[in-house]
Amino acid sequence: MTIYVSDSYAPDDALTRRWARFLGGLVHGPELSGLTLYLAPPSEVARDCPGEAFGCYAPGSGQIEAIGDPSAGIPPEAVVAHEYGHYIASTARTRRGTPSRGGRNGGARTRTSARVPPTASRSPGTRARTTR
């Protein structure tokens, strides 16, 4: 996995290690290595994610963008775990070769509403740590 932290936060290697441990503690398989997490202040996430979301997932890139601080009483761990669920569902469909159909599993809606800017072309933050 790769973890990026917004330049809005003070440099802190312990933060990326803590998030790597958190994600490693969630149910996962080898797909965890393809995940990219970008943590940012709520104002930055509000700019990048749709609606009033505290986080979003981009299926094509395997990237989650989420708040790095509690916001409106919502802990960032809850947001990341929720978006990680979308990531796991997406990678499971890809492994099975099953296209996302929307409907009750939320696949199509997730694809269209979870827009994250093309971060492959912008470098989110300057500090990155790849673990596992």
C-alpha cells in the first residue's frame, strides 16, 4: 500500500505507520498492496470528493481520499474503513471478472459519485510511505 499525507499536515512518519497498521488490521488479502490512501484536511476532501462526503474511492486508480482529522464527530478511521469496503468490493469484482452492475451493491453509483481527481498527474502531498 502507499500512503500520502497532505502538505497541510506537519511531517510525521508515525502517522503513516499508524495508518498502515490500521489498514493491515482490516480484513484483506493481497489486494491491499494495490491500495493508495491520501489523507487530507476536511476542507481539501470537500473540494475533491462529491457532496458533503468525508472521503471517496476512485475504482480505476485504487485510491481512497479521506479526512485525516475527525470532522463533525466522524472519526477518520470510520471513513477510511467505509471507503476500503468499496475498494475490496471493486477488487473482488475484478478478480471474478464480473462487471459492476450498480443496483443493490451500489457499484455503478459508487463509480460515478466517488470521483477523485486524477492524482496520478498531481502529486498529493510530498511525503509518501509504501509499506507491506
